Amino acid sequence: MTMPPPGQYGSPHQYGSPQPKVDARRLWSGGLAAAVIAALVGVVGILIARGIFDVEVLAPKRDGAWGDADTGFYALGAAIATLLATGLMHLLILFVPRYSLFFGWIMVLATAVGVVAPFGLNVDTSAKVATALINLALGITIGSLVSAVANSAVRAAAIGGYT
């Protein structure tokens, strides 16, 4: 097949570019491992903010460095966000050309929302900054790990013939 004249675009699949294959088991097992790491990054971030810098993040100081149930919910939220990112990546691999580019943009913008959102809360500035930094760390963690896992899953599928 020939490429279209300049200025006319179509689906890359119609011009002989094969749809990427993905090893779904490898992608989702890696996504699950990334979810555990993201949850731990959230917990470590909260421990650093509360325990080292004495900043009230998600709970008053009287609750101590470990805080209250909000710490667990934050970690659970980070894990769920990672699994959602894995699902998004899986869909992008299957249906979107240059899936990694689109995933990167989505992660940058979602991370930006997570960084900016705390500044709309009615809490101390130190809590806003700490929460924004934790959210930034989570965005970087989730984006980089899911991207790496997806690249591995696509390469493994191409070599092993998985779909």
C-alpha cells in the first residue's frame, strides 16, 4: 500500500502499520505491582510530611505521623489511580496510534490537576504544598511505572505472539 499524499491522513493501520499486540497478563501484573508501589509512595510522602516536617496532611497533628484512616484511603486512592491508568494504557494500546504519546499527555495533565487542586482547599499553606508535592510524586510514579510496564508488555507480545 502507498502512503497518502501530503495533507491527507487516515488510520495508520490502513497503510500497513500493524496494530500493536499487548501481553495483557504482563501489563496487568505490572500494573498491580505499580499500584502497590504508588500506595507506598503515598504513605511515605504522608509520613515525611507529618513525621519530619510536622505538616498536617489529611489529618490534624494530634493524630500523629500515621494520622487517621485518611492515610489508608489516600494509599488506596493511589493504588486505584494506578489501576485506572493501567486500564487506560491498555485501551490506548489497542485503539490509538502512538499510544505512549497520548498516555504521557493524559498523565501530565492529570498530575497537574493533582498538584493544583490542593491550593483550592481551606487549609494551611504548608499542607497545600505538602499535598501538592505528594500528588506530584504519585503522578510521576504512576506515569513512569505504567509506561515502562506497557512498553515491556508490548515488546513481549511482539516477540511471543500474544494478543
